[in-house]
Amino acid sequence: MLAAAAVVGLAACGGGSKPPPVAGVGATTTSASAVAPTQTQLQESLLKFAACMRANGEPNFPDPSSGGFQFRVGSGVDPSSPAFGTAHAKCAKFLPIGAGLAPGAQTHPTTQWLAQMVKAAECMRGHGIPNFPDPGTSVPRSLGAGVREVSDIDGVIFVFPSSLDPQSPAFVRAAVACKFPLHNH
């Protein structure tokens, strides 16, 4: 979403020459007291959410893929726009607990998972990925032009810079060595 606010993403890794995702709406964060939905229930909820967003002023809102939504540069979807905020407010009822975190939202990963992701980030930098971001527990309110994607990995938020290529051989090697999940960005 250009230099705008973002909604958390789970962008899938993959080859090809498609433009990089900038942000997406994630669907993996759950509260400790919530019962996690089944994959089928999650997919159905996300499809209803997407249809609702399209019906409420976001005609280019994508269907879910890889457990969340991906917005590509030039797609016409801008999470910082008033129209997006209005549609999101009307459609949030279709999202499972913890999904679709809005800009500024706080996540609540387990202490152990956050610590593991802090170590993974340090490891990634030590394995030749110097611009690998530190993890956080809040969704940025706004993003600069240098952001490739915002990713929610089970409640741990990463803001990946444009200069980072998660499909590069060096990144993949480092991720394997550091036990960083390749499927969630």
C-alpha cells in the first residue's frame, strides 16, 4: 500500500516475476482464550470477509490466499483510506478472533514464541541478511515507501523492507539455518 498504513499480512513465498506484496491481512493470531477455528472455518470466514469488503466499497479486495490476504502495488486496495476503514468496520464480524488486525493493533504472541523469533532475527542477520527486521507485537500505523510487506507470524509482527528479497537463495539458506518460517511471508 504505497506509503500508507497497512493491515497485517501473511504473504506466501513463491517464485515467479509477480510484483512484491506490500501488505496483507493476516489470519493466524488467536487469543489464548479463543478456540482456534478449523482451516475450513477460517477459509469460509475469510471468503465472507472478502465478499463483504467488495460489497462495501473495496471492489478490488482479493480473495484469501495462504491463510490471509495479499495486496499488490497498484491493486487499488489502500488500507489507510477512509473507504477501507469503513468497509473493514462493517465486515470485521466475519473475521475470526485475532484476524484482520488493523493499523496500530497489538498482538499477543506467547513469550516463548516472541523470544524464538527474536533469536531467529538475530540469527538471520548473523547469516548474511543484515537488513532483517526485529520482530514486534504491534501493527505499524503507517509505512514508508521502503516497506515490502508486513507479516504476522502467529502474533509476531515483522516489517520487511523493500531491500530484502525473501525469495533469494541467501535468504532461504539463512531461514533454514535459523528456523525462520518460510511459509508465512
